[in-house]
Amino acid sequence: MAYHTSVYLFLFLPAALLAYQLTPKKVRWVTLVLCGYVFFWTISGKLVLYLMGVTLVTHYIGTWISYNKLQCGMKISGLPREESSDIKKQFKKREKRILAGGIFMLVSALAYLKYYNFFASNANILLQGTGSQFALEAKTLLLPIGISFYTLQAIGYMADVYWGKIDGQQHPGKVALFLGFFPQIMEGPISMYSQTADTLWAGNSLKGENLSRGSVRILWGLFKKMVIADRLYVLVQVVFEHYENYHGVIIAVAAVAYTIQLYMEFSGCMDIIIGSGRMFGVTLPENFCQPFASKNAAEFWRRWHITLGVWFKTYIFYPVSVSVTVKRWNKFGKKHLGKYLTKLGVSALCLFPVWLCNGLWHGARWSYIFYGMYYFVILLAGIALEPIRIKIIQYVHLNEQAFGYRIIQILKTWLIIFIGELFFRANGLLAGFRMFGSMFRDFEIQKLWDGTLLTFGLDQADYYAIIAGCLVVAVVGMIKERNLLGEEGMGKLYCPFRWAVYYGLILAVVIFGAYGSGYQQVDMIYAGF
């Protein structure tokens, strides 16, 4: 029951809204939790018990840390400053151990279920290289849907309680609702407890404005997924699965096509998810902000999968940046290496675990790890070359706000993105390198118009639909980027024009959606992560 299917849109979501509205306000949270577990069960069956287990662990760790803080406050009450400081340190160490234990349990379970076979196969290769006869057996492991998303939310909740950002929630139902809100289970967005928990728990009645705006957002997501992404899937699947038969411009087209497919697919699903949440009066965090308007890789990752980036920044980058290791490097660098190399070293120490985890988070494949390291190198190189770039700009008196310069920067960023996504989608790291190398062999540009592109399962009408759809999304993106409609969005438009847009979207999805004869239902890409 994916978010773009008729079962979800015309059966489950309306039934959930109706059940929610008919339930008394005080227990509407129960309805939402039950809806979340039913939704989870329809996809992963009895593995819903895993989500319940994660919820219980998360609640218990949060409660334990809060209780420890309360005990500390009672003990130091009325004591001299020096004595209270020692007691605080003792309790802080205990809280750190509790947090570490909670994170270890969740990460261990995630690592075993998602990465065991990957690590086992690589360990066997190393063992064979040493002549050892010992080998780890591959296992058939069932992976609960959305495990990577709600695991991060659970770890974020526990860390926020440890840091004192929020109080540990005594009611397990509130934690269950935070982790099990059904629109978020499969693909996020990865929200912090302070962003959604209170609104979810409030149980406010449905409102016409929320229902209408949520419906429009869902419709927009369906347009991006069904008209553009699901069509491009046909071309992408043929080229990437049989890459050895292609080279030159076809590989380049496939890399660009996959990048567009991934964006339309993931951002479209986010629109459906955020729209679903909006219907219940819940404002879920945005996950995309016109990423293809970025002028460098760092800006791209501030606009692409925003909630994942925020999570890594908050719970990995920041703790590492204030760690003992970084402090020691800072002290050593300032004394022996100078400001430039010290800053570069700090950047490397802080960025490396972020991008290693980013690659691993996507899945158990070397191509994903390479993808993370690819951006680590690019971002670190950007930091290293920044002083040189500034000197060159000052020397030639270049206006960084000039339209031409910004276009060049954007096109450079596109190139970085397309290459990265080629490796991301390739069937293994070796396949990625082969595809990248073959792109520079016999680059026959005429294949773009000699009919070759019509041999991948798409006809001219499909390409027209893709191009028209991309232009519509680009125009909407430019309107958002320049904030031309303000906070009101479509509501600011003249009523007849607004409804013309709505009907246009409906007709586009119904008439031009990639379904029916010649198409197959395409699973959501990020649901697999």
C-alpha cells in the first residue's frame, strides 16, 4: 500500500480521516497510532512488532534519562557549588551511558538486519584471501519497512532528552505516535520530536482549509511521480540493467534521466506525505527546496533531503565538532600548522563520519559508500580551495551575483549531481566505473535525435509528456524560489485561474499518468532505504 496507490488515496487515507474525526478528541491519538500500525502491517506484516519494540526502547531510555536528571536536581538542591558540580558530573556520565546503551541497541538491530549479509560477504572475501576455510553464512533476514527513517527519529529523540532540549515523555503513546505516524513511516521526512509530537497529540478536528491544501499538495506529488518519474523509470531501467550495451551520450542521458526520476519520485512522494499530514493539521518538515538552483555541492545538500542533512548535522557533525579529538587537533594545529591547515583538518574530521554514515544509511552497497565519499571529497575540496577562489574573484573583479556567473555555477553543480547519481544508481561500484568510463567513448550526439531514444520503451508522446512536466515543475520551482506567491501560495491566485490549475493537474495525472497498458507500477525508491 504505497502512498501513490489507489488503495491508499481512495480507501486507507479517507478511512483514517473519517475514523480520526469520529473519535473523541482525547483519544484521537489512539486512532492515529492504530492507523500507523495497520498501515505498517499491510506492508511488513508481523514485523510491526519491531516498530513496537523500537518504541518501547525509545520511551524507556528517554524516561530513564529524565528520571536521572530529576534525581540529580534533587541531590544538588541546597548544596555548595563545588560539591554540586561533582555530583552533576557523576549523573552526566550515567546519562551518557544510558544514551549510549539505547543508541547501541537500535543501531545494532539496524546493522544486523540491514547490513549483516553485506559485511559477511566482504569478510568472507578477506578470509579467503588469507587462505582461511572459515566463512560466514548468508542469512535470509526480513527488513521492516522504513527502518532507517524511524530509527533516526528514535535516536534523535533520545539525544534531545539527554541534551535537555525536551523532557522525556512519560506517556508511551506519545512516543508511539511520534514514531508511528503513518504518512512518515516509509520515507520520512525525518522529524524531530519538537516539530510534530505536540500537534499529533493535540487531536484537533479536521478543517476544510487543511483538507483542501493537503489534497492539492497530494495532487502535485502525483503529477511529479506518475507523469514524469514513472515514465523515466522505463528508460533508466533498460540502460542501467544492460549498461554494457551502451556508451557515450546514452549513458549521459541515463544519468540525467535517473537524477530527474529520483527527484520527481522522492519529492513527489514527499508532497503526498506532507499533504496527508496537512489533512490532519500536522505540519511535517519540508525535504526539498529547489535543489537544482544550487550553485555548489554544499548548497545542494542544504536543499536536497533536508531532514536527513539536518539530522546528520545535529546528531553527528555537531557532537564530533565538540569532541575531544577535534579539540586536541585544534590545539595541535594552531601551535604547529597554522590557521588554514587546522581548519581543513577540523573540516575533514567532522565531515568524514557524516558522509560515511550518509552513504551507509542508503544501503549495504559499496556504491552507496562511494557516493558518500564522493561528496565528502568534493565538499572538502571546496573548503580547501575557497581562499584561492576568493583571491581569483577579487583579482579579476568578478561579480558573483552576475547572471552569467550564477548560471555557470549552477551548471557545474548539475554536473557534480549527475555524476554522483550515476554511481548511486549503478548496479554496483564496478558497474558505476564502467558506465562512467564508457560515457567518454564514441560520444555520438546525433543519437539524441536519430530515433535511438525511441528504442527504450518510450515513444515521442512519452518524451513530450516528460519535457512538458519538467517545464511545469521548473516554473513552479522558480516561483517558489523567488517567493512570488508568498505564504499563501496558490490561495493568492484569482479563483477561476486557481481552479483551472487544479483541474489541469487532475487531467494531467488522469490522462498522462504512466499507468495502464505498456507501463508497470513503480515502487517508491526511498522506501527501500
